[in-house]
Amino acid sequence: MTDMAEVPEPVEDAREALGLPAGTIRPMVHWGQPIMHRPLAPVTTFDAGLATLAADMFVTMDAADGVGLAANQVGADLAMFVFDLRGPGEPEGAVGVVCNPVLSVPDPDDPDSAGQAWISDSEGCLSLPGAFVPCKRALIASVSGVDHTGAPVSYQGSGLMARCLQHESDHLRGVVFAAHVPGRLRRKLHKQAERYASEFPPDWPVSPREEPLV
């Protein structure tokens, strides 16, 4: 996931606590590739290879100025995502690795969820770079799962944190956020992506975005 607001510089020391190796930037997989539109395989093996994948995902996300990234966005068929939302106003724990997540959000059709907020705000995706449209999401969301070592983890948040957890969990089900917006906004989204496509090299973010000359 990408956020249109300025993304804070990542604080590497906090990531060291995850015990990940140094990562390598990988090319971003775009919408339209089959792996982006089907459910991913559950993670069953928690080894050095999985830790390397998580590390690669973090540095790829950083290079793309994102706040979350799913494994299929770097071509891996595994139900895992990483996120890093640390910055002013964000909890210290807003960074992590989640495998096989179970997402919990209020059910808008459940009377017991009456009063739970759903808001529409700008949303974008690193696999459709340069494009943003409003997308309705639950204001509060939580996920539970395991990390790259197999240890249980859970995260809950509101605002951008909740939006990120929903966006990345969707990716692992093969769902892109365009599925949550009306046709008019989907057309706008793809027109924006086409407008900016020339700025993103085929191996982006291995090669940086080519900003247009002013």
C-alpha cells in the first residue's frame, strides 16, 4: 500500500528487533499479473528463506515510498505481508510481519456493529503506481496471525493503520482495492496510472522513478 501523504523515513533500529537479514530490492509486480488476482498459499515453513523474503519486502517497500507490501507484489506465492507506519502519532508497534492473517472489521450489516465508522479516504497501491482514489474502509481493524518465525502476532489500529491492514490482507486473497470502488473511480484510477506509467521503469523500484522535468 502507498499513502499519498509524506511517508516518514523508516527507523531501521526497530526493524532489527525482528531479526531479519539485510534485504534486496525487488521489482514490483503490477495489477494484471495472475499472482495479483488469486489467493496466495498459506505459509507453512518458517525458515531463513522466509526471513529473506520479509527483508526484501521491507527494503522494496521503502524504495517505493510505501507503508505496506504483500508477498505477491514481489512475485512470491505466500500469504505474508509487511508494514511500517511509524511516525508522529503512530504507536511504537506499528511495524511488523504477518503471515496467514485473519482480518477483523465491523460488519456493516450487523446490528451489533451500529455506530462503527466506515470512512472514504484516498488510497493507492504500489502495484498500480501513481494513482489514488477514495476508497471506503473500516475506521478500525485488527489482524492476527504469525510472524516470519511462526510466533503469534496481532495488530490493531485505526485510520491509516486500519486501512493498511485491510489493504494488505486483501492482497493475500487476490483482491486489489479497485474492487471496493465504483466503476467511475476505477476508470479514474486506471487513467491516472496510464498518465504516470512512463515515470516508472519496468524494474521499479530497483531503478528509481523518473521524475518529469519541470
